[in-house]
Amino acid sequence: MVATIPKARIKPTKEEAAYLIEVSPRIAWHGENVPCPRCGKTLIYTVVGSSSSVSCSDDECISTDCRGI
């Protein structure tokens, strides 16, 4: 068996991170299909406890996390 280590996602620039945070309510509340600012694929909004994450559907593209209280 060969173990594979997944590549870490590339950190977004300040502008890309601001865009991901700005569009997160549109994805979460309205269910809009918002394009990734880097590659154009669909962004995915995920909630885990009191934190949330907005990431590209491409595993090797960008992602940003927001922590809750």
C-alpha cells in the first residue's frame, strides 16, 4: 500500500480572502452558485460547529476558514 499525502491548498491573497468571506452569505443563505475568483469553478460553503469554511470545488485551489465564538 502506498500512502499519498494530499497537497495543501494555496493560501488566498487578501483580495481573494475578502471575496470568499463576502460571498459566503450568498452561498449559505441564498444557495447561489458563486464562481471561484481563481479558477471559475463553484465555491462550497461548509459549517462545522461554530466555524465555517468557503472553498473551491477543486481540491487544489483556494480555501478560507472563519471561526465562530
